[in-house]
Amino acid sequence: MPIVAQSTETTDWVSRFADEVIEESERRAPGKPVVVASGLSPSGPIHLGNLREVMTPHLVADEIRRRGRQVRHLISWDDYDRYRKVPNGVPGVDETWAEHIGKPLTSVPAPKGSPHPTWAEHFKAAMVDSLAELGVEFDGISQMAQYTSGVYREQVLHAMKHRGDIDAVLAQYRTKPKPAAKQQQKPLDEAELEAAEGSGAAEEDDGSSGSAGYFPYKPYCGDCEKDFTTVTSYDDDTTELSYVCDACGFGETVALNEFNRGKLVWKVDWPMRWAYEGVVFEPSGVDHSSPGSSFQVGGQIVGIFGGKQPIGPMYAFVGISGMAKMSSSRGGVPTPGDALKIMEPQLLRWLYARRRPNQSFKIAFDQEIQRLYDEWDKLDAKVADGSALPGDVAAHARAVRTAAGELPKTAKPLPYRTLASVADITAGAEDQTLRILGELDPTDPLSSLDEVRPRLDKAEAWINTHVPADQRTIVRDEPDAELLKSLDEQGQGSLRLLLDGLAEHWSLDGLTHLVYGVPKVQAGFPADATPKELPAEIKTAQRSFFALLYHLLVGRDTGPRLPTLLLAVGQDRVRALLGE
């Protein structure tokens, strides 16, 4: 049985939404489980912007579970969408995949080398693994399975019967501007995206509309499997539907009450699902707030199916440090799996939990990740000693545990920047890594690298995949004899003070005190003098001293934090490189 955690007992944004959702659910379906929803299209890599579509309802659902209420978090996999185009930058994919454009994602082969049979399963599996690591509990629904098994048959027939009502709603918006493709956050119907990109398919997102009338249903061709089809007639009494494929010329007449090879167009499909599943809460991207967008139109169409539009916030974009806004229509964008290779699940959960959905934020893949980890570790310490603010306590609680219990964590979470520096210097050599980390705090020595995993593995992965080769640290093999010979009396004196204190200060804290203290002592101040007690020139002297040490140790002006670097190089080698 899952452990029911206590409520966070605060009024953070998650708790406020949970209050609203519970109240609305009791109004709509008293006594039944609360239903929240997300929708994801496995049309390509499912990126970190899409993750907000999942994390927002997940956090709300988890808060409801903490309160002992039953809740279902549905994730609809839009795997019956059409394959729209070949994304760039996807390994194992070339221009030959263009021949599958127009087919369902479940009929497109997976990238070469994938263990999965189809395109949809390949990209779905990566997201499922990431959600498991993040502690996200959900009920997955394959839209391909729903449509091809006939689950939605009555809804399809209902939509066709009321196509005039649907067409009247859509007609209110057809002359209005389409949302710009660059604003897309939640995956839309593939034809809707084409229309937004100016492909000329201005009406395709609404369904077939021509001399035979409007139809909100699109069959996949019985010959080429593609959706370049046009419905030419439909009989409400017999449900006979005729279509022709504009791509291959194939045509046929089928009985729609027995036919399962097609789907409702997106702007009809989404509200149909709201009604069918009884969805109470589902967030939407900022693009869905504009007139004629799927969420706005769906709010009117859902009533045709006897349902109500879910409540839920518009969520803002998620960015990446040093990169433009993400778009899943292009390959190579960072995914949750990419983020989880370099950061622990708690940190990634915290980034989504601490910001309200309408606030944008960035996820760091560059040096900024070290600052984020420092901030996280400070929060962790404040929560532990009771000095954190209530909102920060709530975000922290949502990051480290779910209603089912604590997420796995690093037993001894050493600073990420320290671990990254050590991984950089040792190139992953475990014996050297253990030696260096074991010397950080002689009073509490490390006995095994398992104590600092998985954080160590994440930091090592970041160094190996996101730090350019020209920024990696390579310790000198031999002393820089020319530089050592050129030093003036002050430079030589600073090195002597450092070397004389190495043995006594050989720990992370001790070396920190030593390297910052040398310029103070040279200027006639105590080594432990505070910045307020020192003239501004001391900072200049410290920078000059640090630059000298970096040049002598690694041949550059900068590098990893000097105390960590000194420990990593080792006392004997430091002495040799500094000319002793």
C-alpha cells in the first residue's frame, strides 16, 4: 500500500489549485475520483517544455493524494496523430522517413537502432522512463488503441451527427488569425500546425469542408495508410461514409459504425476526450489562450458531447540556458531524459514546483547548473534547520517526495561543483576520485563512492557532455620553469606561504582558508580577517595570486575552485609544480 504523506499545509500555488480542483470535482461528479489530464504527442523527442504539461497536473494530483483523496492523472498519448515531417537532428533518421508523412505515428518505423517497433513507441518509451525516475504516477492512454478498438465509436458517430453544430462553432473563428507556430507549446493537431506554419492548409485543422459539406472526421487511407483523404459523402441513417485519397487515388465506402481506421480532427478530438474521461483539470500552453485556439474552441464544442471544459492555468515557456525556446518540431532539443543525466530528479522537480505555471524559467545545461545546485543545497539546509520560508518548504517537500514516499537520494550530497571539478580533473578514475573526495573532510572521510551517488554520476555526465574540450582541466606534467624563474619577491613569497601551510591545511575547508589567507598575510593582515576589515586592494591581490596558481597548475587564467584543484592534484605534485 502506498504511504499517504501529510499535506504540505501551506497556500502555495499547488495547494490553491488542489482546493479548486477538489471543489470543482465534487460539483461535477460527487464521490468519484478526481480526474486531471495531460496530453503528449510522441511525434519526436518530448522536450522539457512538454514536461510542464505533465508536471503541473502531477503536482496538483499528488497534493490531492496527500490529502487522502482518490485521483487519476491521465496522460493521453497522441500516437494516432499523423506523421507530419521528418524532424532534424534525430539519430538514426534520414530523408527516407519522408515517405511515411501522413501515416499514423504508430505506423512509422522507429529510428534505426531503436529497440522499439514504431516511431511512437520509441519516443513514448523515453518519456515513460523519465517520468518513472521523477516519481510521476499516471494512467497512460494510447489514442491509437482507443480509436482502433472502437472505444470512441459512439463519440465519432455523435460528432458526425452534430457536424453542423460543430461547424457553426468553428465558423466563428475561421477568418481570424491562426496562432503563430513559434508560440506552440502543447502539441496541436498536425494539420493545425501545418496551417499555423502557412502551408496553405487553412481549413484542415477544422476537418473536411467542401462541396459535400463539413466533416469532423478524417479516415486513414485503406491502401497507403495516409490521411490525405477527403470525405465525399456521409449518410446519418446508415453511417455509410465515402472517401477518396488524394495521395494514391484509392477510395472506398465504409460503415462508420464498424470502421475504426480514422480519428476526429484535433479541435473536436480534444473536447470529446474531456467529456468522455470527465476531466476536471488540465493546463494549456499560452498559445491556447488566443481566439480560435484549440482550448478556446474546445470550450464551446465540449458541450456538444455533454461535457464541461476543464479548469486549469495557462503555462509559460520553459527555456534552456544559452538556447532559444524549445520546439519539438525540431530534433536535438533537450528532453527530460537529457536533464536527468546531469541532475537528480529532486532538482528537476523543484524547478517546476517552485514557479507558478504562468512564470517562465530556464533549465541549465551550462555552468549555471552549478549555481542552481548551490541554491538547492542552501534550501535543503534551511529546511533542515527550520529557517526556510513556508513557500520554499512546500516546493522542497514536493521535490523530494510524493504521496507514495521519498524519492531515492544521494546519501552524502557533496557540492555539485566540487564533484564536477573532481570528475573533470580525474577523467573519471575512481581510485583518484575516492582519494580526493576522501580528503575533503578528514573528520568525516568518504568510505565509498556509492555514498556520493547518483550526484557524482550526474556531475561526471555534465562534465563529459556539456563542457567544451577547451574548457576541460588538464594538469601540467612539468613545472613552468620560465614562469617560476620570472617571479618577483612578492610572487615567490606567496608561493612559499602556501607551500609552508599545505600539510597543516590539507582539507577542503583548510585549503580554502589558506589560499584566501596568503594575500592577506602578505599585506600584513591576519589570515582570518573579514572583507570588512580589509582594503579593496586585497581583492586585487587575491585575484593575481589565484591567476598565478592556475597558470602554474593548469596553464590557464582560471579553472576549478583552487581548494578542490589542489586536493585533486595531490600534495606531492602541487609542491613539484610550484617549484619546491
